[in-house]
Amino acid sequence: MTDVALEPVDDVEFPDDVHATSTGISNPKLAMWTYLASDCLLFGGLISTYLLYRNRPGNIPGLSGSDLRASELFNIPFTSMTSFILLMSSLTMVLAVNAVMRRDVERMRLWLVATSVLGAMFLGGQIYEFAEFVNYGLGYTSNVSASAFYTLTGLHGAHVAVGVLMLISATVYSMRRQLNAEAVETLGLYWHFVDIVWVVIFAIVYLIP
Amino acid sequence: MAITEERPPLELTSGDLPPLEVETLGVFHRPRATHGWASWFTTVDHKKIGIMYGFASFFFLLVGGFEAILIRTQLAVPGNKLLSADLYNQVFTMHGVTMVFLVVMPLAAAFANYLLPLQIGARDVAFPRMNALSLWVWLLGAIFFNTSWFLGGGADGGWFNYAPNSGVVFSPSHGIDFYAVGLLIMGIGSTVSAVNLTVTVLNMRAPGMTLMRMPVFTWMTFIVQVLLVFALPVITVALILLTADRMFGATFFDASAGGDPFLWEHLFWIFGHPEVYIMILPSFGIASEVIPTFSRKPIFGYPFMVGSGIAIGFMGWGVWAHHMFASGMGPISVLAFSLATMFIAVPTGVKILNWMATMYGGRIRFTTAMLFSVGLVAMFTIGGLSGVTHAFAPMDTQQTDTYYIVAHFHYVLFGGALFGLFSGMYFWWPKIFGYFLNEKLGKWHFWLMILGFNLTFGPMHILGLQGMMRRTYTYTEGQGFNGWNLVATIGAYLIAVSILVFMWNVIRSYRQHRANPVNPGPDPWDARSLEWMVPSPTPEHNFDEVPVVEDFDEFWHRKYGHDEQGRPVRIAATEDVVQKGDATDVHLPSPSYWPLVLAAGLPLIGYGLIFNLWWALPGAILLIAGIYGWVLEPSTDPSAGHGHDDDHHHDGDDGDAAALEEPSGDEADTASGDEAGEGAGVASADEPEPAMASASADAEDGGSK
């Protein structure tokens, strides 16, 4: 890295050659869509695993493992709040994309930071929730339903954490160099996807008794 | 090349960035070598990457072949003591995993990488650095997986690794840990590659190259990439759960703690059945290129060839449980999957008939490539027919876990997939390396191989029906298996000889070429698709001018019209329609260290997970350094590759994917162009980043990408 301080360039160009690719969708964006399609099946597999295991081990004598269920420990109001926070981060992400489309890099940075803070709050809530569960005696290996619960929500949390890192990186990057407007939009696709997946997880894991 | 395509519609104006900001990054200078051994480690050229895929997977073919020879030698006579039961378990497991994930898939990826851009008229894939990343991730993952031999023994649960045998109780060595983590790592590589090639086919086609003008090989490879995109996350889930069971004490597959071994079977085969089409469809594509060329006829029923490929791709998702007929899953499931399995034979049969109709009435030249393709059609038909017998559940119950199954899947995967890949090697070898493989040795190779193959796997049908169980390390004198087993072993050695003939062919042809170089010319076979329009070996920039496509079999139609009877009539000399390969001002993506750096982190994390988490630390550092180095590096080095002034004119306003970037004398202007490319680099790097960064957090997640 050089220490040349650079003026951020606050201009965005919208060239005419939108159809530079065969489909008219740019390569990075199409790649992100394809990857997100792939990720759907990752979460699909994990959600199925949780649904299969959520009441196990049941009342079958002789099976090892604790009888405690994650669902008995759910704090629905608390998780609803963190879910709300995560959903609001989609709003701030939209505002960030909107700002960069309006060539307003300052606002874009503001909203990117806001999105990452909201994402971090959600993660904090998840860590708190996990810690509470462990305090109640529900560890990762307590029983198979606990393992399925932690694997599913933990992997979603990992996706959120990666998203937060990318948001912060994009913000810092935009201060040093020009940030491609579409990179922000593509990042937004990832972020919205992670939020939507959480809606599904929250509904299926937390709300369905 | 990909610079202009990578440039997204929205980009910042620029011009005020000092080049030095763009140029240096940390300790590395941008690699410059484009020739010599060092260039291979940093290349982002799809052709070099394809060649490396090819050589590496051929090496693993030798490894897996050696394991096969061990198996057959052990089974040659009853009560043999060459391998212990434990070692035998490891050898057949490693043989299976090696042949599937380290040979057939990457060998198909070699052809896909090399040919896909050429066949659609592009200068490279959509993301050249991601392409290099998938190669290195796969190769290092493959090496990682094989180091298990030296670190406590290989995996020993069969390639499908059913629970509870995959648990720590029944497999206490680290073999299955290497299986789980190794496949997760290779899954990252395959996913990156699948996303990349999917986008390439959708987005990078030359002007006029509509989907229904694409060569059948491109179509089949495209279907394979889509299958990979959706199948890999499923095996990733299964492997994450297995890793959690083995390393972190979870009980997902432990029935004594409420876990369900069935879950593994379902997840594995939901991946595993599309996987068999992932392995066979590229070879179908190769045969669909070879057979029309050597029959001098267009492929019969092109839309049906494409349509049946798509149908196989879709229906391949609905038949997975036919691998589990003997598991007791209930009559309704068995019936449904039995029916679906019978139906999926239909599109495959369409393909077989279309190949035969292509040959019918054609002027056939039986070159080695053609022989292998015809061999594929014949051998795959045998394998397909025994496959239909498995669709009948009562019959399948008899055949499950016998050598009949082994015979079936070797007929489709060896007689089908591998024969097709060898056909492709003989067909495209002059295009790739600029010299022919010797036809006489090639025919020896073919006839020895098909003879050895049938001697090895033909008798297994009988052995299986007589009740010889697979995965059993020996048999006794009185079981009546002696004769056919000896025949099968002799056949296996014949296959080994045929492989030696092939290697001797490569060496001898290369030596003759060095002593007396004769260029085969752009179009040695009088072929049909765009890759034959460029010189052999393919120039680094692929096309001087991106061709404008007007028809299916574009190159053929530039050479031949037809008379009233529909017979081909030459309308242009080949020399007049091929390209010269002399363009010098084509702007190509610059080589990069970062894909290799990033990939090198993953096996270290793997060792860390298995042995000691501290070892994962350097891996994670490499990974993160790789990601950020990658993002901060422009996809094209602004200070490289300029200033060749050549008058060769380019059709600059192709207006499509592979438009050229004209050389620019203005350095600032150049920097801005590259910066725009860099912006795309950010976005594209966003794509692998979730995979990589989360893999550093916990390698399980990474496998999903």
C-alpha cells in the first residue's frame, strides 16, 4: 500500500453499453445470482435436517442424549426483535444502493456502515441467545436436535458475519479507491438473500411449534 | 479478452488515480511471466488451466488405476493375502473417490475449461482468476485427500461412506476425516468453477451465438455446471454433518442417540445421482462432436440432443432413491423412484439412437477418436441396459451390493465417461498441443482397452448374479468364483497395458514432433465448430476477430454449402476461412499469485481441523491475505501488455462479450480502464469471499460455495 492519500471520487458513470454481455446482466451480478441459487440448497438441506431432528431423541427408551429442546428455551420476543433488526438492515442496504446510484458516495458509506452495525447487532443477539441456551444446559452435543439447531443457525450466522465483513471492507475500500456501483448492488443481493433466509428460518424453526 | 466483459454497466469515471497505487500490493509484485514453468503457477489463461486440469487428473488416473490393480490382484485367486481386510477397505474406497472426484470430474473440467470459451467464441471465461482458483483449490484438495495414506490410512467406508460405518466407532483412523474435509475443499473449487462456467456460457457468447446454435459439447457442459451448482451444496450439508459427528461430537448419524443414518443416504444420493450425470454428460458432449465430424454429417436431431440432455439434467434429481431400494424405505417410495428411473432411460436412449442416426449413411472415418466415441455408444448401451434392470426394485434387491452393480457402473463410467474423455483427447490433441497422437498406437490403445475393459467388467455381471458380494476382500475356494475372477484380473492388467500404450504414444508423438515439427493446421479433421477456426495450438488470445455466428456448426457452414440432394459442396477453402492467429494487441488478463495463495490456505485449515486447530491459523492467514490481495489487485496489470502496435484490424464494435480492448497510448486512460475492470474484480471477488472467509471461520461453511 502506498501512503498517497487519495481523494474519493464521487462520480458515477452510467455508460450506454448495458448490453455488453449476452444476457444484458453483468457477469458479477449473474455469478452472485447463481451462487445464491446454490446457497438455497445448502440452507434447504440444513432446514430439512433440523425438521427431521427437532423432536429427537423422543420418548424412545435407551437412546442417549438430553431431553432438553431448543424450542423449549426460545425467547420469541427477543428473537423477534433481533429478526426485526436484521430486516431493517435490508432497508439500509437498499438505501446504500440507492445512494450509490445517485452518485452520493458519502451517503452510501453512511448506509453501508448502518447496515453492518445492524448486522453486527443481530450477530450479538445470536451469540447472547446461544450463551443463554448453553447456560440452560443445551450444548452443541447435548442431543441431536440441539446439534441440528446450532448447525443451521450457526451457519446462517456465519453468512451474516461474512456479509458484515464485506460491508466494512467495501466501506473502507470506497475511502481509498473508487468503488464500483454495481459491486455495492451485488453485495446488496447477498445481504438481502441472507435476510430472506433468516425469515424462513425464523418462521420454520422459531414460530412453528 | 475478458476485460471488457467484466466491466459492468455501472462504473465510475476515473482517470485521477496514480498508477503506483494500483500497481503494488504488499510483498508481491505482479507476476509477469507468460512463458516458462513459473507462468503456469500464476496463469489465468483458460487454456493453460485446462491443460493443468488434464495432466493432474491423468496423474490421479494412474494413482486410482494402481489402486484398481491392487484390488484385482487381491481378488485374482481365492484366499489371497496380498491385502488385509482393513487395507482392502481403504484401497477400494480411495479408488472410488479418486476416480470420481480426482479423475472423471476434473478431466471433464479440463475439456470444459479449454473448449467452452473457444466453442462460444469468447477470449476467456467470465472470471479468469476464479478459474485459476478453482484449479488450485481442487488440486491442493486432491493432494490433501491423498496425503491420508501417509497420515494414518485412507478412508475406508466406500465412496458413499454410509453411516454408521463412517462414524468414529467403526472407522477410528483419520481416513474419513480426510474424506469429509477433502471433499469439502474440492467442493469449493467445483462450485467456484461451476458458477464461473455457467456465467461464461450465459454471458460470453459471440454475436449471433444463440443458445440453440451452441455445439452439443457446450450444451452438455453447461447442463453439468448447472447440476453442480445445485448438487454440491447438498453433499456439503452431508459432509458438514459428518464432520460435526466425527470431530465435534455431534450424533447426526448415530442411531443410538436419535440420529438417523438414513439422512446421510438421502443427502448423499440427492447429490450422488446428479453426480453420475455430471460425470457422463461431458463425454456425451464429446461424442456428439466427434461422431458428426468423422461421419461428415451434422448431428442428427440437434434439438433432441440438447433437449434430452436437459431432460436428463432435470430427471436426474428425481431418481436418487433407486440407490436405496434395499434400505426399507417403504413401497410407495420404491414404486415412485422405480418408475422415475425407468423414465430416465428414455432421453438417454434418444441420445444413443441419434448418434447411430448420425453415423447412418455418413462417410465414416474410423480414427482413434471415432473408435473411442463408438466404443462409448456401445459400452454405455450395455451399462444403460443393466441400469434399467436395477430400476425394477425386486430385481435390484437381488443385485444390491453384488458385483453386478460394480459391472453396471463401470460400464457407464469407464465404458461411457472415460472412453468419451479418451476420444476427446485424440480429437483435440492437435488443437491443444499442435501435433497429432500416433493413430496406429492409438488404435492399439483402443483395442487393448476395450478388450481389457470387457474382460474385466463383463464377468462381473455373472459373478454378481452368482452372489459374489462387492467390498469383500476375498472369497473362498468352494464358492465357484475362481474362474471369472481370474479373467477379470487378466482384463485389468490389459487395461493397464493399454494405458501404458497411451503414455508411450504421447511421449513418442511428442518426440517425433520435436524432431520433425509438422503443424496439423487449424482444422486437421475437417471439423464443424468454432475452435477449429483458430491455429493449432490455440494462440493465447484465441480469436483474432471474434466471429459473428450465423448458424449451428458455424465453421462447417463457412466451408461448405450443399447441392440439391443436400450433399455438402465446398464453397470456400479452409485456409480462407480460418484465422491466422497473428493479432498482437489483444488485451489479456494479467497473471496473478492470489488464486494460489488463497487456495493454499484451505488444506492447512483442513489439517488444522483434523489434527490441531492451531495449524489452521497459518491457513486462515493465507486465506484472508489471498482474499484481500485479490480484491485489491486490478484484474489486469496496467503496466503490462501495452504498446504492441500492430495494424491488424479488429472489429471493435462486435458489441458483445468478447469485444477487444484497443491499445491505448495514454497511460492515465489505461489506468482508468483497468480501474473499471478492477471494480468488476471487487464484485467478482465478493463472490468467492463468503466461501473463503467463512471457511476460515469454520471450514464447514466454506464447502458450500
